[in-house]
Amino acid sequence: MCVNCIRNEVDITEGIPKQATLHFCRNCERYLQPPGLWVPAQLESRELLTLCLKKLKGLNKVRLIDAGFIWTEPHSKRVKVKLTIQKEVFVNTILQQIFEVEFVVSGQQCDECTRLAAQNTWKAVVQVRQKVEHKRTFLYLEQLILKHNAHKDTTNIKETKDGIDFYYGSRNHAIKMVEFLSAIVPMRYKTSEQLISKDIHTSVSNYKFTYSAEIAPVCKDDLVCIPKKLANSFGNINPLLICTRISNSIHLLDVNTLATADVSTTQYYRYPFIALASAKSMIEFYVLDVEPLGPVNNKFVLCDVHVARMSDFGRNDEEFIVRSHLGAILSPGDTVLGYDLSRANFNNDEYDHIHQGDLPDVILVRKTYPARKKKSKQRNWKLQQLGKEVDEMLPRKQDQAKIENDMELFMRDIEEDPEFRSTINIFKSANKAPEPDTADMTDGEEDELPEISLEEMLDEMTINMDGPDEDEEMMQM
């Protein structure tokens, strides 16, 4: 037979489907590769062509010579592929044929997008808690998470009364978050699992996992009294210390000798201790005189400070001479925050074991700036925040003033401590800060206010959803 008669009698495309279906997820723009793999692919790309060819079952019986796309309208939900195949029909007779296969693009949600769209659907949750009176630790933790993009795999973030819950669609992502938290704050965690369903035929079980993480209840500027065994492990350091910084360990300082102690997570939970007093208990003192003593430890300078309570002015002449670590930044006329131990009453066994003659009357912690109260609250910088879902049971109206106060104290910590703000990202604010009211401020007060330089700020990236043509038309108008 001639070639035309062979083509009329034999169809080498028999067994190859001329129509097929491609499953496409609109949310993540991925195609389903059976049985359960979702792969990203652009229109008329090599990846999409490979996926289309795998859909055709009869191609293994013929020889594929060429394959390519035929242009279709992107919104038509049709993908056409032109194929050239060869097959031996008789002895020493090879027939070549060109034909088209049409693929219909059908919408289907992938498993990950389904879990994101459904409410309360998650595989693992990380519950972070800290039993303290303020949220300053979580504000700092939030900035570290944003800087390292540790929240990228979360399906939902929910704010609760004592902490934050992170929800994940995979257990591995939750474990990764727990490891990240362990590297930046002193904490311990417990794991629990709940059986959701079980297939008795295949012995496949479906679990939900919960990781309960508890951060050590010690924060920056807290007054602590460490156990005697822990003090002996640091060279018999004075047990009455202040916390200067929190990282993956607790950094403590003895204001009388400038001796430091870095308490690791393992040491803390072996010899646990709590804060005797927090920043909320500090009162203002007025500095009358400063006498440096000589010893220096990094940014701390040992000195004797002559102070008086701000509340005692006009009432009595009670004054104190205290040993402090703030010799590098204090000068007569300044205002400093500290703990008044002469009027304090602590219910702590370790504190009761200290001889009363060895206790100072006042422990100074940090310098404060009264001129800040006269200055406008608006700043030329800002911080990013996580997109958190607030718990419905949280009394927002009653706690709003407390939340704003915690945020204000956290921002003051950023302005006053260059080492502290070097660990987070600070962005330029689009709103220009107004000029402060300098009518009641002296030159010294205005100069000494801590500020953040423009070199330390980042430009916030904004995504413009309008096209360039629309922007040009707006400029012309």
C-alpha cells in the first residue's frame, strides 16, 4: 500500500487521549502532578509541557519526535499541545503523524491552601507564654521574629492574654519555631499530642501536636535574688543582682562590684528564681553628686552617687549615698530610676537569708529623661508588627492604656540602648515628626535626649498595586 492508504487504514494515535484535564490551584498558582504533588509552572513553560506529557498514557507505545504549545487565550482555561510521533506499522515501515491534544484547566484547591482557608485547621501549634505583668518581652520577641522571618510558615497567629499562639500546617515547621525561640530567649517547653483519626486498615493515624513554651519570668531591669548554690558557681557573687539583658541566657550584674553572671537556660531551671521587683516598682531619684571610683566593665563605670527621692523634695531632707554602675552617664542634676529597698518588703526565702546589714538602701538601675514628657510622642521611626488575631475574650478597652504604656517603654529602651536596637529592624516613618515644644526645655535637656540616627533606619518596602501608566496619568493630572 502507498503512504496515503496506510494513513487511511492505520491510526498510530489510537490509545492516546485527545483531551485531558489539568488541576490548577488559583491561590498558590500550582498544578497537580498525580498522585499528590503540586508543582509551580508558568504558561508555555518547560515544566508545564512535561506535566502535560505525563498526563498522556499511550505515549510510551510510540516514539515522540516533537512537542510544543499552540497559543490560546490565557483566560480560556484551555492548553493545546501539538505532538509529532512515529510508530512502526509494518516491517520496515515507519509512519509519522502530527496531532493536537487539548487540556482543560480545572480549578482545585491544594491541601495547603485548603488548610489556610479553613478556620481552626492546623496540625501543630506553638503556645508561647510568660508569667509577667507586662508585654515588653513579647514586643522584643516579635521584632526578632520579623527580622529573621521566622513566621513565614505560620497559618495563623493569635494573641492571648499571657502570650502568643503560632499555628502551623506541618509539625516540622512548629519544631523549627521552637528551636528558633530556644536560641533567642531562655525557655523550656512540653509536647503533647491528640489523636484526631485513625485508619484501622492501614494503621495511619492523624495527630495534632501542641508545643507549650514557657519563657523565664525574668526581664530587663528586674531585681533578682539568686539561690546560694547558683551564686557560688559564679565565684561567690552577691546574690542581689539586677538583670541587664535577656538573650538565650540571663545577664545579671552586681552594682557594687560590676561583677557579671550569665545564667544559661540549663542553670536557670536547675536553680530557678523569680524577680523580686520589676520596672513597675522603680521610683525616681534626683542625683546630687557623682564620684567615680575607677573600676570599669565595658560600658559600666563604678561610682558613688548621692541621691534623694523626687517625692521627698519639700517634705524632708533624707538623702542616700549608693554604689552604682552608671558612672559613665550620670551627672549632678540628672534623674535616675531605682529600687528603694529601705521601704520594700519582699516575700522571698533567698532574700530573707541575706544579712540586713549587707543590703543597700537604694539600687539604681537606669537613667531617665524628664524632658521626654514635654516632647511630642510622634517619632520619625516606626516598627513593624505581626498580623495577629486578637482573642475575643481579651478585654481590649480596659487593657488599652497598659498596652500603650508597654509599647512606649519598649520604644524608650530602643532609643536609649544602641546595643539593644542593633538586634532589630527600625524603619523610617512616612509621617514627619513635628517639632518638639522647646519653650520649657533647656539646651542641656534638648541635647541629651537620646535619638535614633537616620543611618540606623531602613526604608520600608511598599508594593504599588497600580500600574506605571496609572501613576503617570496621576502625575499629569
